[in-house]
Amino acid sequence: MNDLEVALAATRAGTDVIRRHFGASVRTEWKGAVDPVTEVDRLAEEAILSVIRTYRPDDRILAEESGGHDWDRGRVWIVDPIDGTVNFVHGFPQVATSVGLRRDGAGVVGVVESAVDQETFAAESGAGATLDGEQIRVSGIEEAGRALVGTGFAYDRQERAQSMADTLAGVLQRFQGIRRVGSAALDLCWVACGRMDAYWEYGVKPWDTAAGALIVTEAGGRISTFTGDAYPLDDPGIVATNGLVHDALVEAISG
């Protein structure tokens, strides 16, 4: 199996677990005041890692629940078993599994599968991005006033509520509308396929964005930090757009 095939198989192993438990009562613990983790997160991660270890036993892994390190050195698989755990706990269907492979800090492959909708987004460096095997591209919207923007709210939002509200106000003044999906991986994929024209969020982790960021860039989009600089995977702030409204969004959120 090549790397993309391994990523696809691993992602589907995770979403199979999610689908079997979606809508059922599950035991939930809390990593923070508003940051849940369920037994299904751990079961899905075990299923994903089993596939990766079977086919790529010498590669390193960075996973949300079991940890890891050095995402920017050598070959490392970056795994989010359930992106959108709050959604999952509430039976809200925007839940995804995200698996990305990076080599020396650069994206190699990325796969995000929506567990309930069963849509599979994938990308391979230099080969473009796909949705269920069909090529996708970012939107052609050029005017901020016609652009639909996605966002998310950091887990420390109680402490940052006012600054987040100020940022929202700045974006609302310039853009057509804002949507909140609850899964950073899906936000990125929806930019990649043109459902949204842009997305920003503060508080993301490497496992939230490793696969989705590659999918956006391979679909012709642009990724940056909140200041418009190149996005390193450990930066807490990400901006992803079709490229045409990127500067306008960076300006709006930096306010």
C-alpha cells in the first residue's frame, strides 16, 4: 500500500468505530472545563493506529489521545480520531476523523472523512485534492462581501470571550456570513471544496489541521497564521481561504 492508501484505510478504521457508536450513550470524561474525551475517541484512535503500525511500523505517530512529539522531523503520522467530540457527544452529525502524514515538516498525504455523511476528502502532495475520488478546487469568490466564512471557538473561550466577540464583529462587518461547524478538519475541507470561501480559528492543535491544511493547499487555497505568515503546524491560529479573500480576512481578524 502506498502512503495515501494507508491513510485512507486508517481513517476509515476510525470512522467505522464512530459510526457504530454515534447516537448512543457513551462515557465522557473532561480534559478541561469544556474539552470532553469519550471512550469512543480512544477506541477510534486504537483502530487508526493499528492500521498505521501494521503498514508503516517504523514511522512515528502524534495522536490527540496517546500523544507523541517532533511533528517536524522525519516521517510522522498525525491523528485526530474524533474531530468534533463535542458534536459527537450531542449527536450533532458534523464529526470527522483526520489522518495526515508529514515528512520533515511538510505535508505528504492528508485524509479527512466525515463519519456520518461518509464523505472522504483526500490529498497527496503535488497531486491535488479530492472528494470521494473527484477533484476539488476552492471557490472563485473575490469580494469579501460575498464570501462565506467558517470559524471555531477555542476551549479557553470563557477567558477570551470579549476578544473573540471583537474579532467576530470585525469579520461580520466585512463578510457575507459566518458559520460554526464544530470540526476544524471539516472547516478546512469545506474551504477546499468551495462550500465556504474562508475559515479562521484560534486554539487549533497539529492533529486538527495536519490533514486539512494539505487538502486546502492542494485544492488551490492558501493557509497562513493570523498575521499572514507561513503556517507552522504548532501555531495556535490558522487562516485558510480560497486565496482571493485571504488578505481581507487577515485584516479583519487582526483588526
